[in-house]
Amino acid sequence: MCEYCSETKATVTKLDGDEETECEWISEELGPGACDKPAVYFVSEWYVEEHLCAMHKSETENEMKEGVADFLEAVGFSSELEMRPIQAEETCDSIVPAGTGWKPCDKKAVFAKYVLNNSALCAEHVAELGYKTPSK
């Protein structure tokens, strides 16, 4: 495990009384929209999404510059990320074309792709994720 994998940072804030949105919970079984309760909290969470070799780090940065970030934001996904150098022995998580299929890159990873995820969640799902809620 790299030095950043255990470094998840989350901020939970209560939505203002006039803000109305549904819970953005995504279930593995049901997918997005699995909860029909109103959101009560806004959660911002930084976490390691994947480990990358130098080549895949450059490819990811180029894709973000070429408009992938704008597209992700437009469809409701966060596009904020940081590339952090790592010391740990990790393998690149990228999947690359190989003949007629795809295979893992398997080169040594030298960066952790640290991403920001923002979601509006109901009280039940904030609690299920183990986040402390503000006492407001």
C-alpha cells in the first residue's frame, strides 16, 4: 500500500435549508439514483483512485487538459486531481490494449492519482460511510 492510500480526507457540511437535492448514493446493485431521500449533507472526499507509471501519469494529465475534465464535470463527476509521487512498491493500475484484448500495464507505479469526489447525501448514507456530521 502506498503512503497515500490510507490518507482519505473528508469534509462534511450540512446543506442550507433552502438547498434541495436528492441523495446521490450509488449502489453496486442498483447503480446511481439508488436512494430517493433528500440530501442533507455535502461530502467532499479526497482519496487515491489509482497508481500510475510515468507514462500513464502523462497520458492522464494530457486527457484532462484536452477536455476530459470539462466533460466529467458536465455529467456530475469531479475532475479535480493531484498527482503525488510515491515511494512504495506499487504496480501501475492502467489497463492497456494488447492484441485483441486488454491487460494491466504492470510497470512500476511512481505516482498516486489523488482525486476529489463531491456528493450530496442523506443522513443515512453519510452515517453508513462512517463520516462524522457537523453539530449544526
